[in-house]
Amino acid sequence: MNKLTDKQRKFCDEYLVDLNATQAAIRVGYSEKTASEQSSRLLSNVKIQNYIQNKQKKTSDKLEINKELILQMVFDIAKSKGERTNDRLKAIEIVNKMLGLNEAEKHEVKEMLEQPLFPDVPKNNCDK
């Protein structure tokens, strides 16, 4: 009962090629009209999620790659003086996302925006 059907397994394997669920569904035989809905339904299936996670873990173990290594490689690009500015900025963006640093920043910016611009100036002084 925990087994995937052949079509579900093929969908998972196709999904792992390019992480495009709609295209994976089309490649395994779902119609183009319903592929988006079908792929969404398939990806919400716990058995399919487990299968995909297990396959991804096997691949990362085989390649001996983990988040720390990826983070280090991206960080090296961000620090590199030889890289183009856009590549360095993209690398910094990825590092921020991987470390969750953007979330704190969003919260801090929201707090800053809620503060008065000139707190020491009385509100009615502008009318005089």
C-alpha cells in the first residue's frame, strides 16, 4: 500500500530531471491541459514527497554535497573580485536566502517604516 504506481514513479523521476512538475507530468503522459493540476496533486502526495526526498538525498550523498558546501561555493563567488558584479550580487542574494537573513531584514525595515521620520518635531509645528 506504500508503493507508488509505475506512473507516479516515472513522474518523480522526470520531475527530478529539471524540477518542472508540469513538464514532468506531460512527459509521463498527462495531457497538457491538465498537467499543471495533476502535477500539483501529485506533489502534494506524501508518498511522492518521500520518494523525491529519498532520491535527492541519495544523489547528494553520492556527490558528497550538502548545504554547507553549496553555501561555501556561493559565498566564494560573492567574495571573488574576479566575478562580474551581477554574479556577485546574485551570489549574495542566494547566501542571504539560504541563511534566512532576508527575513530579519524585512522585519527591521517594517519597524523602521513605522517610526516617525522626525520624532522630535511636534506635529503642529508645520502649520506655524
